[in-house]
Amino acid sequence: MQDINWQQIIRRLGLGHTGSPRAQEPQAPKQPERNLGGTATPSAALAPRRKIPQPPADFDFDERQGLFVIGSARSGTTLLAETLNLSPQVFLLEEAFLYRDAKEPEFCSFFNRRHQEYENYKAKGRYVPCFGGREHTAWDLLCLLAQRYRYVGEKVAMGPWIDWDEALLEFQGAYFYHAHYVLTFRRPTEVVWSMVKKFRENPPRHHLQCWLRAFRVCVDFLATFPRVYAVFHDRFSKAYLERLCEKLEISAPIPDRMITPREQLPSFLEENALPEPLRPLEPWLNRAQEMYAELQEIISSETFAYCGEYRVRDYYHKFREQAGTIEEELQQWVSSHHQSAEAA
């Protein structure tokens, strides 16, 4: 499996070290944003509200045919998308960023050119044909694919460029509310450690903030959308993903060795292990780990759905509050650290 060159993605999207939007786009006024749980989140860490693309009036797509894989970057979204794409009943686009790029008038060429620039080989999910020998918009492409496949959609990895907070949820809710969603979760220490090694230009605290925001967005999907499945990177195995395919009522010929044992992954960490670059973040990582473990306990590995004892919305409300509080305290620590450094 070929790695995606994320540095090229960030440069292609025009995003720099801080994850700010492209300079040529109009900037909305920065307002203190609040999540659904009512906890204020640091406005400086959030991207300005983005106007989502709109389909043409004749867009005729059965939302129940939609299938989307969403999760933090480095949480297994690519592996999961590739696994689902093994099915002849599924076509998932990779790195389509429909919530921002569906407005491209010649989307097929735009999408193929993007993967060519990433130096990705042609493969299902990374290349789309121009059906009938002509160009198509993203909306037309989805409809054409829906004529050929049971499920059509994309995988979205929420990475350190951080321009997806509001736009992604709003876009999916507006046009694909009744679609099927598979949300990927992975231990925060492993995600942050993997990001540190992959995105070296960003500090570790930036990656923890990214994980916290992605976690909160995924919780919003769990609480809001009707057809949602939660999967955990810790549990990935051939049998586990075959059960997911059964839930979606599809077949996928998963090779025996496609799923690398977690212990053999470069970013694998023992339960309480913390690499030296992450040690300054230990208090917040520990709390994020506890939050992740609690979520994992209330999601069934058989049904990929909630199996807790209490009212589900109470859990999700608490997770939003906790993630927002951790991020806010982390931001305060960063600010005080900078002030101390300047004073010295």
C-alpha cells in the first residue's frame, strides 16, 4: 500500500503550518464557537466558517446509497476505505474533499490530477473514469457511480490542516443525512505519535488538538446521524472488518494478510508508553486516553453501535464537554508557556 504524501496535500490545499485557510478565500469574522454540548472552544484554533458547495436543482441521489468513512488522520481511514473498496458493491473516493471541492466544474479531471500530483498509482478510489468520454461534476459523478454500485461516497481523514470542523458536518447533513457512516477511532497517543513522525513541521500539541477536534466531530456524527457505525483501530482484524461488511450487507474478499497486526505498526505504543516528544502533553493525553477508552467500552464490537447502560445522549454530551475542556486547557497551557518564554 502506497503512503499518501500529506505534505503535498497540505501544499496543494494552500494550507501552512497553522492550518489556516487559503489566503485568497474571504475570511469570515472569528467568533467564539460553541460545540453542541455548550462548551466554548478556542476560536483561534478553529477555521472560519466555510460556505459549502451546493448541488444543482436536478441532483437525484438516493442518500441511503451513500457510504462515508470519517475519522482522524492516522486512525485507519485509508485501510478501511481500501477494504470496503474490495467489494464490487462499493466505490469510495479517497481524498475527494467533497465538502470543499464538489464545486469544481470538471471534477473528474480535477480529482485524477490531484492523485497524480500525490504520485499515487491508479486504483479504485484514486482514479475515476470520465464516463461517456466527457467531463462530469462531482454531483453527476456520484449519480453515475450510484447506477453501478450499491454504495458510493468517500473517505475523509481529518488532518492537521484543520479546515473541516463546521463545513464537514454541515455538508454531510445537508445532502447525505441518511447515508451510512463508518467512523474510525484510534488511541490518541498513537495518533499523535504517528502524526509527529508524518507531519514533522507541526508541534505535537497541534496534533493533539487535531485529535480532540476530530473526536468531537465524530461524536457529533454518532449523536446526530441515523446510520452510523463506530470502529476502533485497536480491534482491526480480518474477522472484525468482515463483520462490518456483514452489517452493510456487502461482501469483500479481504486477503488474510491485508490487516497488519497492530503490534507491528511503526506507531504502535504499549498501554502506558509515551515517547519523549509527547511527555510535555502527558496530562492531557492521559485524559484523552481515558475518554477514548470509555467510548470504546460503550460501543459493541459486534454491532458497532452503542451498548451502554445509560441514555446515549448523556454519554455523547459528556464526551463533547470533556474534549472541549481538554482542548481549552491545552490552549491555556500553550499561551502561558509562550508568555513565560517571552518574559525570560
